[in-house]
Amino acid sequence: MEKSEQFWTILFAMLLLSSFVALPVIREQRWYKKLLFYYFPKYLVPLTPGLKPINVYYKALTPEERKRFEWRVYYFITSTEISFRQFKTTQLINYNAARYLIASCASQISLFLSEDCYDAFHKIIIYPDKYYSPITGQYHKGETNPGAGYIVLSWNSLNSGFANNADGINLLMHELAHALWLENKMFDYEIFEAEALEAYEVMAAVTKANMQTSGEEHFFRRYALTNDEEFFAVAVENFFERPVQFSAALPDLYTTMVNLFKQDPIKLYASRA
Ligand SMILES: [Zn+2]
């Protein structure tokens, strides 16, 4: 073999080898998944064969927004490990539908925000009911752990959150709100625009002060007073579950939420109903 020929053979072998090493890494990249999703969808395994979009929110979107919604759902499911623990085999659960519901809810909240949303979280663990956390020594319905990058949810609480849309209580939305808040505050992700966040925080402080004096009668449940993170999570639950009532009860705070999430659930539903 000639010297130059030898050179090309070695180079080719090295390229081949490195592409094998790199392929699994590339396959996990967002740009690669996006390329496939938008331009080569026939190479993808359908996420939910036979399942129609189960989120009513989807129906209120324009065709372009629907495509974006579907992409985000796809990316969330393929980049997040959603695992069910301690479920009895006799419990009949459509695991794929549950994963799809979680990804839909996450996409609804983040649809008009950065694609980096939830990237710090790679795992969602679901228990049948309240679970014991050895870290806090207590039973929990849900938990968002930014250090370890996971969210834990109780299946019963998750379901009851969606069963009643009028109470402004939704565990999944609550924990996802924590995830975004922590990414923005702790990890310096640019989830929210600084100006919009500041305006929200001013109104949140005003609302909290009013809550302190109003007693039990306030639109938000008392739990919102725990701290800034819990207040935000409760605000998010109400914003997406009962926006009309939220806007009527706390119009100024509602407006800051519209600017924060770059969407107005009231207008979205009304204009395209
Ligand atoms: Zn919380």
C-alpha cells in the first residue's frame, strides 16, 4: 500500500469509528430530533398510535402552533424518562396516555417560552399515591428536585388535579411551575424575560400582602403564602385551570402572568372557540 493510500485508509477508519461513538450522542441532541420531526417524520415511531390529542388546549391553537405543540410534546417524551413505580400489575393504567398527558401539560405551559424549558429535568417518577420521602421524613403528593433533576408525582393526586377544573388545584401544573421557576432562578436559564418577571414579582408581593389581611376568603388558597415558589406554583395552576375567574379576582396579577408566559388562556379559548 502506498503511503498516501495508507493515510486515507486510516483517516476513513477513524471517521467511521468516531461516527459510531458519536451517533448515540447526536441522536439525543435537540437539533437532531427537531430535524427528524419537521423534515423526516416518517422515520419516527408515532408516539401515541390511536390516541387523539387529549388536551383541549390543543384545539384552540393555530395550525402552526399545533405543529410546535406536537414537536414539544414529542421532545418532552423522548428526552424525559417517565417511570411508574410500585404499581400493582392488576392496576390498569394506560402508561403511554399518562406520559402523553404529562408532556401535553408541560408543553401547554411552555409553548410560547424558550425551548430550554424543563431541560434541567430528565426524569419523572410516579407513585400510586402519596409516598414517603426519606429526605424530608414526610409523605408527599409531589416534589421537584432540581439538584437530581427529577420530579416525583402521586398518580392519584395527578388525576384528581385534572378531574376538577374549577378549583385551581393541579399537582402536575404545580410541580412543572416549580421546575420552570427553579431553572430560571437557580440555573440562570432564560425562561422568563427579566422585565416581565419583575412586574410579576411586584404584583405577587401586593397580592400576598392582601392575602395576609383577607383571611380565608382569598381567591388563592392559603398554601400560596408558604413562600415565593409556592405562590408562583399556585398562580400557575389558577392561570391555566380557571383563567376567567383569576382575571376577575386579580386582574393586575393576571396581566403580569400573561406577559410572563406570553399567552392569554382567556383570549386563546375565546377567539378560536
Ligand atoms: Zn409546591
